[in-house]
Amino acid sequence: MLNICKTLIYAVLLCLLNTAAFAEQGLFWKAESNSSKPIYLFGTIHTDDNRVTDFSPQVIAALESVDVFMMEVEPSKNTTILQMQDTNLSTMLSAQELEQVYALADFHVMHREAALRTKPWLLAVVFDSPRPLTPYAQDNLLMRLAEDSGKEVVGLETAVEHFSAMDGLSRDEQVAFLRKVLKRSQQTKERDYERLVKAYLKGDADKIYAMNDEMTGRMLPADLWARMRVKLLDERNLVMAERMLAKAQNASLFVAVGASHLAGKTGLIAALKQAGYTLSAVK
């Protein structure tokens, strides 16, 4: 269930990509400083599509060369943070909408009762994502590779921190988000997914930003989306950068984080530059 939840949050976060800080294209960077250990920064997309999980030798070599693997969120088995504790969707949706929820739950291999208890915002992103074929999305595979290489594995944020931004949506706002997704056809979802993956494979941050801002813009009112961007990106980026830089004082790092967190004035690339690092894109 946690993997399903992470699928959602990555879909949302990729929609937030702001590319103003990109002097050149790329989603894999090496940051070097005279006063700290090197940091490899890798922008991820949460999917098990073999077009993005067939890692290049450069990625593998970088991961094997560091002391610590840092991923966006620390692994957690606490599924209660994904669920509504006081109610379920049967009291919020019409009979027709519930039938859609059941059909999509079956498609995404979710138990129907679990789907009814899942927070509406989370269910919306799960249902708007492609069905995973394996439990090994890109960031999960990188974590396994790090563990197999004997690396320390830590999270940039806790699971509770990770999901708190979207939990700030009111129940009505979450249900409205879910209803928007229920109206989208599977053909439209697959088309958007293919566009996103192709842009990712090209390392085309500008195109990823344009597509995802457009996609998310359809789901939430403009004023709400503007507020959520601050919580999902700006505020979380500051915390991530602080923890990454602190860890780099004593260890070399491979940081795997949603591509949306790399760019922009508060992105991790800007944070590394401000901290005195020299960045070079790893092709």
C-alpha cells in the first residue's frame, strides 16, 4: 500500500517541476566542494517502466562509489497514514462514482475495502497513474542496489512529513480532486503518461514542467494549486536541502529524489550552488 501511496505523491510532485534554475538539461548531476564530500543528485520518476529502470553504467558506478544512499522518503510500514480513520468513501460518493472506484481498484490490484478507506487525494493520484507491473519502481530499485552494495540508506524526510502537504487539503477538496480523476478516460491517462516518460528519457525538464503543470492544473482550482505548490515544493525543498548538506559533511552521497525537487529558486540544484558546490551534468 505504501508503494501505491508513493506512486501518487510522485505523480503530484512531478507536476510541480519548475525549470528556472536549469542552465543546461539533465536529471543526473555531480556536485563537488572543497569542504564536503561529493554528492550525486538523481531526479527520479516513480514508475517500474523498464525504459527508466534500466540504469546506465554511470548511475550504477556513482551509486557504488558513495557512502550513503539518500532517498526522498524513508521506508515505512505504517499504513495508517494513508487511510481515513473516521469514515470512508461510501458516505461521500454517489452509487455511480463508487462503481467507478471499485473498477479502478480492481484495475490497480487494490482491495475494494482498502480503496474506500484510502484518503481521497491519495486515491486520486493512484487512479491517475499507470498500473504498476512490479513492486520495483525506479527509486525502490535504487534502494535495493544500495542495500546490496552495503550502503547506509536514509530518507530525506519521514513518511509523515512526506504526506503532510496533501493532507492539508480539506475533505471536500480531496473528494473534488478524486472526482476529477474519475472523469478521465484510461486512454487520456495513458497518453499523458507516455508524454511524461518520453520527456523524462530526454532529460527535458522544461517539457516535463509544462506537461505536468498543465495536467495538475486540470485537477485543482488555481488558487488552491498555487498554495499547494508552496507546501509541496518550496517548504519541503528547504528541509531536504538542509538534511542533504548536513549529511554531506561526513559522507559522500547518492541522492535520489523526485525530479520536481531539482529545479527552481528553492530547488536542490540551487541549494547546492548556494552552498558553494560546483555542479556538472552526468550524461
